[in-house]
Amino acid sequence: MNTIGRRRGRPGRPAADTAQPTVQAVDRALDVLSVLAAQDGATLSELAGRLGQSVATMHRLLASLAAREMVEIDPTSQAWHIGPEAFRLGSSFLRRSNVIERSRPIMRELTAETRETSNLGIEWNGQVLFVGQVETHEFIRAFFRPGTLSPLHASGIGKALLSAYEPVRVDAILREARFEGFTERTISSRAALMEDLELARRRGFAFDNEERAKGMRCIAAPVLNGFREAVAGISISGPSERIPEAHVEAIGNIVRAAAARVSALLGA
């Protein structure tokens, strides 16, 4: 029950004008964290302009967040960054499942064997949320910062997950899908996606053929838990010239085997 603004004695209705500023303050603080998480720092004036707030308001927000170590400032550049407390709180999300811990050594082996970046992602709110990565040492490489979101229909991991979901779950997700286009190869319809998912089921891995970024390919396979439910996806991604179509089947089998090993560790 909301008791903000209530006096002693006769019960009264919650005062909207006192509750609303509190909600706005929380929203503004979260907006600041979202902007800082999406880029490598921003100055006070940049944040104010980006979020449509006055410099004075933004300064108060940053001061409050800094007091809790949610943000911190670089004294040299005067740019604000995500702070250690935000990282600690965010890390608690990753502890909800041991799939990250279990997959890490296998992802390292996968990167060593394929010489490409390996990724771990889960489905969150109809998108792929990247939660882990092992980078290749190659000069040109794919990079997905942990916390990056990608549409399911234009992601190797997204398609791998959809290929392992029950039809009713796939249907619920695709009812909300917008099939946003990124390249000329992006899947643009439900019918085309369903056909691609059927191929992924037969092969045991999904293939992103320059559908999210031109010149980049991704091969992914689903990770299952002890109930044979898809809880994550593992992939390798890199430049198309290093992942030619002639090698997709062989690399796909390697990725599928890696995902199966993680699945076994989870009890599948």
C-alpha cells in the first residue's frame, strides 16, 4: 500500500503528485545507467543532452549514483562510467544459473579449435542477451559486449534457441517479432524463419549467414538442461572469409559437440 503523503488520523488517498516524482527519479537514474552501459563513458553535458535533462538535474543524479558507487568519473577526461557496484549487482543475474560457469572452459577450447570468437547467450524478453564471450586472438574478430541484445531472427544463437523450443513457445515469441532488417540476407518473414529453423533442427546447429552484419557469419547450437529444455546457446562468429560455406558443416559439428558437452554438465 502506498502511504506516501498520508497524514495521521483519517485514511486518505495516495497523493499522485508526491508519488510521481519518486518514480521519475528512479526512471532517470536507470536511464543514466543504461546510457553509460551502452557506451564507453559520457560527460555530464553529453548525458544531459542525450536524456533531455538539465545539467543541474543530471549533476544531482550522478552525485547520488556516485555516492552508491553505481557510477564513477574519470578525473582526466571528466567522463562518467559504470561503477563497481553496478557491476556487482548485474553479476548477481549471472549467478541465477551455472550455465556460464560450466560453459567457460568449453568455450575456451572451442575458440582454440576454431580460432574464432565463442559466445554464450540466453533468451531474454524475446531477444538474445549475450552473457559470455571468449575472444579469438585474430586481428579481425567478432565482438559482442556482455549485456548486448540482438533480435532472435537475426542471430545464430537466437535461431538455435528457437529451433529447440516447444512450438507453443516459438509461436508466442514470433507473434511479437518485427523481423527488422539489417542486411539483404536478414530473414524477413515468419515463413522463411520457420524453414530455417527446421534446417537447424535437422543439422543440430543454426547458421547466421551475414544476416546481422555484412561480412560476418555465426554458427550456434542450443544448450539443454536436465529437463531437455534449451537454456542457452553457444556460438562461434567471425569474418565470412574465415568461415566459408564449404566449412559450415564441419564447424557446425564442432559447435554442436561443444554445446552437447555443456548440456551434459547441466544434466541433459
